[in-house]
Amino acid sequence: MAKITLDNLAHSYLPNPAGEDDFALKELNHVWSDGEAYALLGASGCGKSTLLNIISGLLHPSQGRILFDGVDVTGASTADRNIAQVFQFPVVYDTMTVRDNLAFPLKNRGASAQYISERVQQIGAMIGMEAELDKRARGLTADAKQKISLGRGMVREDVNALLFDEPLTVIDPHMKWELRTQLKSLHHEFGHTMIYVTHDQTEALTFADKVVVMYDGRVVQIGTPQELFERPEHTFVGYFIGSPGMNVIPASIDGMTATVHGATLKLDRAFEPLSGKVELGVRPEFVKLTDGEGLPVKVRRVEDVGRHKIVRADLFGSEINIVAAEDVSISPDMTRVAFDPAHVNVYVDDWRTEGKAA
């Protein structure tokens, strides 16, 4: 296991980058703790795989350093970094059996035959392929081959880090859940430092201790699932995490009062005068449809999704989403929305700003 330090790290695929916009990965300075499980989450093209490949040694950064436990490994090969990496699509040896594929990393490092046999049996059970251990990989389905790739990545217990680049893309939905559970169990048992790249928030939030949210080549927030939900540090985090995502509403702020199109609402914190693009961010779970006080809305439709209802409404010409409990009745006279002040965030130019407690 290893503590991973990203020191002044940045990368451009252009030979002579002229400015920040030319960098696929903009400058990063972060320390990722030894033994924690991280998920790199973001939309396609945000820099997740670029960062993962720099950590693994498959890509050399344009600037900065990678350190494992304080040792500079920026110029070290993937093998010298002692990591295991699983890619989006299966990489297996078709002429070998499943057993030999799983055993290959251990044999390469001179492990004993007894240990190899026991460990391969254990990993075979973990990926649900005990019955196929003596079958050749050629002819197996794509999801079966990807399970072999996952197993080969997990078979070594002595790695500095386990890296996964969207490894469940070709796995069927039921097995995805099983394998995520097994990965989490493996992490708890052996304490590997794990980094898991995904664009799927469910995968990220159920797998990781900390989620690293990336946007436009930047890490915009690192936090627990609860922190990302309750206190998104960037409007993209609020939008990307949650279904539906956070409501973002243009406003002006004066102390503890927010004004939205002439209508006012109270905040639970006081703010200094703010300049730039000022917005309120409030998740649909903390918005309540009422027939009393609040901002005026017009309900467009109600979607019953089983565990709750999603109300789509119009607020001063823009859509606002409200999550209501399944047993709540939505009546025609409910023409206003109220926000829970404790869960209203204030953003300036997309970044969260902190007010002073009253």
C-alpha cells in the first residue's frame, strides 16, 4: 500500500502548450492517504483516465511529480511502481486457462505453488468463476473475460495500489453489484490503496471512501458521499451527483437575505457583499412544495418513481425539481416552494462560498 502524492502535476497532449486551456489535466496538488479507496468521478473527457495513467506510469506528466510514500516515482516504470491496473476492456491470455491467467502475476514473482493454488481458488470464488477455472479463456464471453482481468488485478496482496479504469463497462448489471461488493470487501480485508475511475455516480458512491470529482481537467472536490451531497464545493458537483441534481438558481445576496426575481427568502448565514455570478444551490430533497409562503412556482408534471415523487416545476421561467415523499399528495393549490435554510448553499462563479453563522 502507498500514500500517493500529486505534486504540481499537470499534463498536456500538445508538444508546446501555450496556456491552461491546452492542458487535459490542469495543475493538481493532492495527497491521497495510504489504504483508502478513491473513486475518480466525472464526465467523459474530464481527465480521469489521464490522471490514472500518470499514477500507473503508462503516461509521463508534462510537469510535476508523483510520489509513493514520499519516494519520487515520476520516472519509474509501471513494474517498478508495484501497482496492478485493470482496464475498461478485458486483457487476457486467450490460450491460457482461467486458472493460469489468474496465476500469471504470482508465478512471475516466484510465489510458491501452494500459495498460488490457494490464492487462485480464493479469487476464482470472488469473481464467481470457480467452475470455469480449468477452461481456456478463448471462447468465453466479454464479461467473463473482464472478470478474469479483475481477478488478475486483485490476485496480488503486496501491491502499492490497485487501479481500475471503468472496469465494469462490459459486466452485466447484476454481476456489477456483486463485483463492487467484492472489491469493497477486498479493500476492507487487505487495506490496499484503490483508485477506481468511473462516470457512474452509483459505482463511485457505493465503492469509495472518498470520491474525487473531476471537471474540465481539475479536481473540484474530494469528499465522502455525504459531503458531496450536502456541501458541493462546485456547482458541477451538485449537478453531477444526485438524481435529479442540485437546483441552481440565480440570486442576489444581502446579508442573510437572498433575492430571486424580486422575491426574498431567508438564509441561515450572513454573507459579505458578493460580486460575480451569484447563485443559490439547493438539492430537490430540501425543497418543499407548499400552499403558503415561499417562491411562486407552476407545477409542470409529477413523476412517481416508486420510493418518492419528483415534481418538475417552473420557477421564474426555469425548471426546478422537488423530491416529495411517496405518501405526499400534490394538490393544485400548491403553488409555492420553500427551501430548508440549513441546506441552501451559495455559489460565486460556480464555487461555494461560506457565510458567517447568525
